[in-house]
Amino acid sequence: MNDAPAGRFRRYAPSATMRGSCLAENCSAGAPATQCMNSSEAETLKSYPSDLEERVEHHGHALILRPIRPDDSPQHRRFLAQITPQDLYHRFFAGVRQLPESELAHFTHIDYDREMAFIAESPQSGDILGVARACADQARVSAEFAVLIRSDLQRQGLGTLLMQKLIQYGRNHGLRELWGYVMTDNVPMLQLARSLGFHVRRTERNVDEITLDLQPTRPVEAS
């Protein structure tokens, strides 16, 4: 399973028919990481939502699903090093060899009030196996998302597992919509999106917009 790109890390300008990134207004739009962090790493860890951690069984193996932390940076770099060039291309919409430290910091130093990133972690090795992340707009109505699974572990249900947790988190926090852009040749991601109930719409540049209504209107029961 490949991934859906988040605007924060999209390496192209959206066209007139495409949404701008929900992250374009904040520090993650390109400012140095030292200028982006509104609080120290210790303060970020203090606000860490540990209540969202859970231990699950997946295909007979224990996994930890939890929010990402600032001190996950070394593990996250190792995780990205195990992503194939093709999967990185689908993720960033451009060829990427290695992320600079400033961009890597944006993956792990997040504002839990507006952003969330859930990782699947091996409790034995501490390795990150996959990540699903979302960033809400300023009104906390809509959130752009991305999911990326380690290339050698794709098509094993990890993407579904992480996305289900991210979707439930969005619903619990009152978000109305989850959305993202996917390249049209990223067939596994489009299949995953459809299986989770996302609507797929073709835009431009061989890119599909996928959206999920998180608060569908329930039919009124007759009295």
C-alpha cells in the first residue's frame, strides 16, 4: 500500500481547481524548524496525549499505535530510509533522496491541538512501521491527511489499521471532513481510500482528490 500526500510536504503548487494546503498558513510552510517550534521539546512532550496510546495484535504480532513524539526523530529518519524511491515519489509528488533536518523536524514536532500523527511501532525494536497524519484548518472543520507504510510491509493491513485510528480521532474531535491528494497511478492507495468510504474525484495533473465525510447526516426516524 502506498500513500496519500499531505500538502505540507507536496512539492508542487496546487492549481486553480485544487485546494491549498491546510498547513500553508503555519510554520510548516517552509520556515526553519527553529523558528517553527512555539514551545520546547520538553513542553511538547508535556502535552503529549498518552491516553491515545494502544497496544494491538496484528497478524499475530504485537504493535503499539500512538501519537508521534519529538524524540521519535531518529526512528523516523530510519523509517524514511526504508521507503522506496517510487513510494517517496508518490508521497512527495517529486523525486526525494533525503529530507533535510528542518523538514524532518516537522514530521515529529507537531501541534497536538491542530495536528495528529499516529505511528505503528514495533514494541520489540522500537522501529516505526507506518504513520498516518492529519492537519486541521484553522476552523477545525476539515483536515488534510497522509499515510505512509514502510515499503516492505505494504499490503498487510497496516494502512487500514492506522487510517481507522485517524478517522476515529477526527470524528471524536468534531472534524467534518478528511481529505488528501493521491496520484492516479497510486492504485493501492486509491483502493484503500475507497474501502474506507472516501469519495474519489479527478482533478488535474493526474491527481485525484479523496474526501471522507466524518459526520454524515443521520436519517430522521419517523415518530
